[in-house]
Amino acid sequence: MVSSLAIGFIGFGEAGFHMAQGLRAAGAARIYAYDINTYTPMLGERIQERAARSEICLLASSAGIADASDVLFSAVTSDRAMEAAEQSAPFLKPRHLYVDINSVSPVRKQSIALVVTNARARFVEAAVMSPVPSHGHRVPMLLGGADASTLAELMAPYGMNLEVISEQIGAASATKMCRSVIVKGLEALTLECVLAAVAYGADERVFATLDETFPGVNWKAIAHYMVGRVVEHGQRRSRELDEVAATLRAIGVEPLMVEAASRRQAWCASLDLLKEFGGNAPEDYRAVVRAITDKEAASAAEK
């Protein structure tokens, strides 16, 4: 039998929405959300539509979401994770479990934990290890912190995929940051590859040879998926890679590749291509290359 635990989401973007929707389907009856963009143009419309579709109650303030919830999932962009904690802190109580699922460095997680625990609440770090939309609330997450096991027990009735790996804050986020070197770096590399390969008419042969070099991997399908993800989430990914860079610097590793990948992700985001595809991630890397070429041609003509 599912409990009547009250669950709140601070931030109701892609991650918060899909997790909340999944929890609702799994039997969670009391789910709330608060997002600072609820009443802003465009973003606000999407947030309100998602809340209505998933039957999630939208609240109007940090005080409101804290008052209504027992467990609070912070699901904002990485650059706003500390801000979200600081805005929530005045309203936190010892009963609260504050779970930060944002992609930030171990040092940043530790700083956020200090803000939360100084407010007398309990803190759990969570590292999201796969895309949330395809998994919903069952997305694999690594947990860290003294109260990580408590969170895992509370969320067990809803079928969440939570693995406690440490009582120390930082181990889970370090795992996510190091993984992102590969995942988000590969996205940036793939985008750069197709920009050149399509221009030379070489993309089919490039992916055919990669399939031979890495048997069992469909590189063309990967290119379609990864380039689409950069178009849809390039800005967020660039910020996350900045956190990866901070993670590496903290241990004396110069993030040469990570910084380059961040620049490529940010460059794609600056083109604002998503609206060219109706607000949805494109499914064909060639269409993305054409859109970029058209944008650059139009920009050159204006000059």
C-alpha cells in the first residue's frame, strides 16, 4: 500500500515533470511543484500545461512548496541549484528531506548541503544517471549522504531506482560528473563531426567505418539522437559541463576537452534552433546541419 507522503518539486522542467508524472502513476497522491518561471512568457505556458496534464498542484512560492511537502526534490538548472537551496532554506524544517538532483560538482553539492543542514533540514545528494524522459521516476539515481537510506526507504513504494553509494556528500555527483565527460563530450564531438561530414557528403561512409571499428554500435542512430539532444538541451548541457570543469579543477586536472565541449554545446544553443523544429528535439542530424547552414547564410546576408 502506497503511503501518503507529500512530495514537492522545486523546478518543473523536463526532469521534474517526468519524475512527478511517473510518481503520480505509481500511486503518489500528494505531489506539488513550484517553478519561478510559472508565469513567464512561453516557459510558463509549458509549465502550466505539464502540471495540468500530470495533475500536479502548482504552488506560488518557496514557502508554499516547503509547507506542503515532506520530501523536496530540487530539479532546477545547474546554475540555479544554490539559489534554489538558499530560497528554500528559510522555510525548511527538521521533517524535510531536501534532495538535490541537479548536475553540479561535488564541492557545489557540499555547499548546498551546508545551506540545507544549517536550516535544520536533512540533505541527500542524488545523481541522475540516465535521461529522465525515457525512465520517468524510475530513472537510475545514485544517492549520497547520511539520510540517503531514509530517502530510499520512503520512495521504495513508488518503484524508484535509487542506489545508496555513500554516506558522504560528493561521491554520487563525482560519478555523474566523470560520466558527463564522455556523454556530453561525445554529443559535442558528434555534432562537430556531422557539420563537416555532411558538408563533404561523407557522413554515410564515416558512420559505416565507425560501425566497423566499434562492432555492435549503430553510429548513425547515435548521431541522430545525440545531435537532437544538443539542439534541445545545449544550454543546460553547457552549464553542466562547466560544473564538470570545476570538478576536474578541484583535483588539479585541467579540463581542456570539457571546456571545448562546453563551448560547442553553448554555440549550438546560441543558434536557438529548437523553434525551427516546433519545440521538439529533431530526429535527423542532416536536418540540423541544414538549419545551421540556413541560419549562417541568413546572418551573412544581413551583414
